[in-house]
Amino acid sequence: MKPVEVVLYTRQGCCLCDDAEALLVRHGLRPRLVDIDASPELREQFTNCVPVVQFDGKIRFRGRINEVLLKRLLKNR
């Protein structure tokens, strides 16, 4: 099975973003962190909806990550 490509859209000072990163790491994932404030397009797209978690090109979570759904997603890959 190929590794999951995980992108975590975040911004500085976001506690939910820090929690999301820690949860993903606990589940053996290595998210690529993208600061939405570094890009006007991303800032407009996600505004106050961070963190946003994208798996293999598809957005799966916005805001808090549901750990039960995360486990199910990883199991069914």
C-alpha cells in the first residue's frame, strides 16, 4: 500500500491546527504543513476554516478532526 499524502492547511497561532497536526502524527502520518496566510488564494479559499486536512488530493476534514472517522479512513485505504 502506498503512503497517504496528507496536507494540513493551517495558520500561525491556530490551536486547532496544532491539535490536528499532533493527532495526525499520533496516527503515523506526516502531514505537509501549508500556511494559508502565505498565499492570497489559499487565504481566500479557506478564510477561517482551518485546519483543513487533505488526503490524497481530497479534503476530508475542516476544523476539528473526528478521530473515529480518521481511523476508519486509514483502515479502508
